[in-house]
Amino acid sequence: MNLQYRHLARRLAPTSPCTFKQHLSLGVIQRRNIVVLGIETSCDDTSVALLDRESSPSDRPKTSLIFHQTITSNNLPTRGIHPLTSLSSHRTHLGPLIGKALTHLPPGTCRPDLVAATRGPGMRASLAAGLDVAKGLAVAWGVPLIGVNHMLGHALTVRLVSALAEGGLVAPKFPFWSLLVSGGHTLVVRSEEVMEHRVLCETVDLAVGDMLDKVARCVVPERMIPTVEEGKGIGVVYGKVLEEYAFPKGDRVTSYEGFDYDYHPPGTEARAMQDREFREKYPAWSPLPVPFMSTGSKHHILAFSFSGIGSFVEKALKSNIDMSDKERRALGRQAMQCAFEHLAKRVVLALREWEKKQPPDDTGSLPPSGKETLVLSGGVASNSFLRHLLKKYLQNEAVEVELVCPPPSYCMDNAAMIAWAGLEIWEGGIGVEGEEGHRGKEGERGWATGLGCHPVRKWSLDSGDLAVEVPQGDPGETEAMGMLGVDCLVRRRDWERERRNTE
């Protein structure tokens, strides 16, 4: 047996200081600290985290990330994510990572108190690789399993970072807005509480991250694509490659977040001059097509569309195969600008449409400052140009919203956000300052996941969506549902009652 797997087996053996009966009891969960094991395998990242949080009723209980490591499958040979390569990587790395994580348990701690794993959305085989291991560990340890929605993890990341006291971020109180941007999803979401969300805008074709990857593979010359060092666990992040190629360090001037991108929002005099210069300099492809611009009333619908941008860039390069590096960089910058302004415009539309529908005297849901909070999260949120553009666009539109972004290291898929989301689900929402009354009675609002659960390939955050059973394939497979529409959800109080009955 592999040495790392033997070590993991010893950790699960009944010879540890804690007896099996102790793990079936609730004593471990009721102690002062709660330790959560997080597992993320929704796509090509294999990530494991251990989160330690005080369960004391203090205003700011201490939260520590005591272990966190991610290994990404080698996506260079296929020039992108491949399901079989990703699955093989999960099978190779997940066990050893968990074994390594368990060596970092706090002194006197026998097992984690919760096991949180991504249940969906994502690639089903990859999801199953992590979820099945999580179910086995939950059974072995007699602790709750929490199946986490991947996009909920991204939405709550800022609350995690605030709890960790990193970056000086203040946790947004419910309700708050999120713009969630990744390789698989593009959403504008309003979160009322942990299990209640409203999706106001989503993509009708490609996700913005998928489009940026396609543009990167077209625009960035092969010689500029970094190689993957075997064993390092870092794949090629094509969106990041595009950003670094389009904005070389020598072209950036110290300013907002380190750089001044010479960006001017639409409608300004400086922007009009910029657009004229681009049309004169690059008449073959400038300007890029604005999504929905040619579809009349659809120009103002609450939806995203990015396929047209990627196709246009591909055609522009095919018509000029000898395009210079300088022009390629300009094309890459314009593609990002076009996509990011499309994001920003839909955010503004969503906020204004929501405001129109609120009663004139309904101010109870607003933060004390009078401003709503907008969280920018997901893999694409690590793009510095997007952060810069969105901030300037919102300022130009005079939108009263506080833009909050987690550090780039927490934007990518990671198990820390899954562990945190699992803890919030179990506790029914972890109160932040001014939110103490949000949780309700302990156990009344919390949730766990039944051990008969299946991975969910498509799982909407929207609380209004209903579960739809798919007749073919595995009996438990579902296609689209809201947070509370997914099967095998168990109330925390019911899980605790069942555990007491097994003692």
C-alpha cells in the first residue's frame, strides 16, 4: 500500500485517542472549536482545506485556515480542461492531500467535525471523485456531510476572507449582491441568506471565463504559453496568460491596484476619442461587436452573451495570420474590454431593475450606510483589469454600491471556500457584526446532506428553481434546481436527533 494511503488508514483506525462512540455523539461538535474538512473537485482543481473556527458566541470568533493545498491537472496537451485528465488527477492526488491535511489537525483533535464537499455544479465524474470520498469519511468519523454548491462557495468567499482577517475586508451582511464570473458560470445574484438567493442575470451561451480562454488560445502566440512543470500541480490558466500578454508590465503605469489601464467608460469624451483612434488604426476588426447591440430590445435584457466576441476574434486572426504582436495585444485588450463592459452594463441594469421593483418606503434590507454591497468573485475576478474597469464603470454610472473583491488567491477554485460555505450551511448562517439575529435558534436553520446524495451536474443558485429528475442515467442525477430543491437535504436538528438515537 502507498505510504500516504497507509498514513490515512492509520488516521481512520479505531486505535486513535477518540473512540468511535465519541464520534457518533455530539460532544465533538459542541466543543469550543469546530474543524471543517473541505474538498473541492468540481473541475480540474483537486483542493483540500482544514478550517478551524471558534464556536464561542464572541462578536469575532477566531477563524484559521490550518491547511490548504490545490493541485491542478496538466491541461497543456489538450490546450484546456479535459474531463478524463481531470478525473485521473483527482484520483491521483485527493487521497494523499487528505492524508497530508489530517497531519495538521489541532492538538487534541481526533477528527474534523464536518466534512464539506462540492456537490455541484461541475463535471459529474470530477464531482463524484470528491463527493464519494467525503461520504466515506463522514461515515467513518460519524460526522455531518455537507454537499456544497460551488457557486455559493464563490459568493461567500469574501465572508471567509473577512473571518480570516486577511486583506482588511469587511464581511458583507445579508442581503448582498454578487457578480460571479468563472469558466463555467456568469451570474448576477442577490443573496438574502445562506440558502436563499435570486439569480437576476446569467449567460445564454458561453461563460465569460470560457470565452477568455478561447480568445487566449487564439491571440497569444504558442511561444508565450507557459510550460507546465510536472509535480508542481499548476496547470495553464489561459485567462491569466491573456491578461499578462495583453498588458505587458512595461506598458503599465503605477495607479489603481498597481496599474493604470488607460480605461475610459462609454459616454465620456476621452472614450469617444479612444474609439476613433482604434477604428483608424485597426479598421479590419475595430470596433468589436457588443453583445445584443444589433437585436433591438434585447440590448437591455438581463442576460449575458459572450460567444459572439470569441467568434469575432477568431475570424479576425484567421483573416490576418501574420498579425503582429502589437496588434494581437490590442485585439486581446479590446476583447477583454468588450466582455467586461458587457458584465458591468448588466450589473447596472440588474441593480436598477431591482430598485424599481422595491416599495418606495422599503429601506429595511439596506445596509446601515445606505449602500448595497456587490461582491465580485470567481476565477475571472482575479483579473485586475476587470476589477479596475468595473469600479470605474460603476462610478461613471453613479451607482451607489460598494464593490468588494476577495484576494486573487481566493478567486480561483479552492477548498477553503467550500469548507467555509459548508460551515455556514450547517450553522444556518454565521453572524457577522450587525447580523447576530440572523441565525435563529441553533439547529433550526442549519442543514446537512444525506449519505445517499449524488453529484449534481447543473445546480442553480436561484431559490425559485425546481428540481427536475432526468429519466436516463443514474437514478439520482438531477439537471436543474434551486438551493432547497436538491434532494437529500437534511435539517440539522433531524441529523442530530438521528445521531442521538444511534448512541
